[in-house]
Amino acid sequence: MVDYIKFSPDVARDWKSVQSAVRGDTYRHCARRVEDASTSSQLRSKLWIIEEVSNLDIKVDRVALLAGWYANFIVPLLIDELGASFIHNFEIDQDVKQLSYKFNKRYKEEEKYKCYIVDVMFEPIWNFMKQGASGFDLVINTSCEHMFPMHKFLKINRGFLDNPLYVLQSTDDDQYDDHINCVNSPEELAEQANLVDVLYSGTKVLDNGMNRFMVIGK
Amino acid sequence: MTNTILCMKWGDKYDQIYVEKLKEQCEQNCSVPFNFYCLTDKPTQPYDIQIPTTLDNYYHKKRGFFWAYRKIHMFNDLVEGNQFLFLDLDVIIHQDLKYFFDLDMEKPWIVRGWWNDLATVKNNYSKNKSTPLNSSVIRWNKGQMKSVYNHVKKNAEIIFFTYPSLDNYMAHHWYDPWSEEEGFLQGLPKGDVYSWYKGNIHPDDMSKKVLREDHKICLFNNSTHTEGNYDEEIKNLW
């Protein structure tokens, strides 16, 4: 069981650079969001992924993160705990891209982490892959409540992603304006993605009181 | 080159007086010839053109997302003309509209809400809030906005689900708050258009409910305005 993140000197250096950045003019407006991305609830929901993927004994190599935000917790967990060889984050926010590179500078320099600006509901992510490159074997979306149901993503990327395993998270907490696609259960989340082979399905109440649903499947 | 001024009216909240008043303002404030049309769901006047209903099925009234979607139809060559200027019904025109027909048209123009704090715009970008654009005034040449119409038509289900407003959609797909020079749309410069309820230019000139007659147009946009919710303060200023 993995119940913590490894806080090595390299991690400390990279995270410190984000703290410095959000004190400066360019990224000051991001300070609150960086805080929001660093809560115990955020960490717990990412540790949950690592735990359940480990329990399923799935080998993780190439990972696509959809709307992965700063990817501050999930990237080190996937690389350090599950041995992922590279992670590509598909985001829409330029500030997020730049700060995610600071959070993950050590991995970016080793070409293990890359962030692309794209809305994954409008454009296939394989458009961003080099010709002849391998696809992804794991697709993670922990932001399903913020976007159109995942069946659209599967449709526009069908046949190009090496039949990946999907890890999806969402919630029934509809008090926020930007939670435009809440679901009532993990079953509904799996249905939205047309998953036919569900390997894991569960619910967790996070420290902030939010119900979090997760499904893993194809 | 034919100059065309367009407005739109649907539903019952804006009465015909708004259209007549806008037409009158255009006639008083445009020194070049122009044709005037109103795209409407209930044509009654010689200048009225029926709004198509082809996107109506995508709109969920209870949800209210993308509620100004009918504006998209005006980009589909519905109206004759070469140079188009769209104006919302709730605007006050201060200066000669010839200015808009003389603009360099390398890219279409839209209101850049200079009253917005760009830091807030960026911060709320992924939440689909605090859009820097406002579709109350749009200037384009024939065919120039067709790609916007086609994009909405092709992706209607997702767009109606995702974006609270047309302005927000425009800001995400046709504009870039991080590189404002590089978007498909360009924002009208500071000093052209201001907002009665929100101010003019952040942070230096944010006084609200002030007429600035050296500017071209005053908007009456308000964050509390959603479909079917308008006030009539503009009538006191006509």
C-alpha cells in the first residue's frame, strides 16, 4: 500500500521553485489554485489511483493525463511507485502548463513529463504524438466533472491509443459552477465512458467531505 | 462594398422599441451608407430576417448554457453584404460607426472587455468564467466568421454542454488571453467600447454608470444578465 509521496531533495527543490513563482508578478494570480492543488484531498485521491492500479497488478508504462492540472502529485507517484516511463499531460491552461513544468522539472529534463495545450474533447490527443511513437497504455482523467462525458474522448481517439486502460474520477458534488458533469455513482461514470470491462469501481469520502468516485476499466 | 449593420432579437424581453432605437442611433451616427437588418424569431418589419432553428435542439433551457447561441447564425451568410457590423440591442452609440467599417480587416474584431483584470481572466479560464471577450459588437467581412459557424455546427453537443456563454466559447476557441495578438479574433482597442455596469479599463478607469462620449459605444452588459433577465436602465439614457 502506498500512503505517502516521497519528499526527496529533488522534489523539495522543484516545489520550492513553484512557491517562488507564485510570489512573483507573472504567476501571483495562480497562488490560490496551487494551494488548492496541494491539499490532503488532492493527495488522497491520487494515492487511491496508485493503490488500486497496484492491486490490479497492472504494468504502467506510457500515461496520458487528461486535464491533469499541475500534475504535482500524480506524476511523481506514477513514476516513482508504478515505474511509468513517460507521462503526457493534456491541459487547456497556459499557466498550468508552465507551473506543472516547475513542479516536475526533474522529470521534464529527463523527458519523462510533457504538457500540451489542447482541449481533449475537441481534438484527438494522438495529433500530438510523434509519428511512429507508441500510444498510451493508461489514460487518467481525474477531472471528469469538469468536462463533457468521456465517450466523446474515446470516440475521437479510437484506434490510436493502443487500447489503453482508463482511470476515471468524478463526484456528485454539484455546488461549484465549473462542475458541469457530476455523476451520482461510479457506475454512471463508467457508463459515460462506455466502459465494458470494469476492473475496479469505488467511492471514497475525501477530507473535504466530497464523495469521490473512481472506475478503472476498458 | 456594401456595409451591413445587424442586430438580433428573440424572445419577449426586448420589445420592438429597442430595435427601432438602435436603428435610429445608427442612422444618426453612421456617415457611410449601410443596410440595417434584424435577425429575429418573429419577423414583422421589412428589415427583419428569420433566425434559423437548426441549433435549437441543442439548447437545454433549464441548464441555460450557451444561451446566446442564435448569434452564431449571423456568421452563416444569412444576410447580403460584404462588411458586417453586429450590435447588441442594448448599446448606446456615441461616435460615427464609419470607424468600424474603415478598420483593417486582417482578422475579425470583437469587444475586448478592457474592464476585466487579465489576472482574473487567466485564473478563471479553465472554470469557464471571467471571459475577456464580449460579443455585443462584432465586425467581420463576408465569409470571415464562417469557420466559427462551422465549428459550432460540428461540435454543437459539446459546446452547448460546456460553455455558459457564447463569449466564453469565443474566448476559448478563437482567442488566446496569454497571447492576445495571436488569436483568430482581435480585440477592439482601448477607448472604443466600454461598459455602463463594469467600467472601462482595468485598473485605471473603472467608474461605473458614467457616459464616456469620446468612446464609440457603451455596452450594458452585466454579470447578472442571463437569458430572460434584463433591466431597462438604458431607456433612461436614450
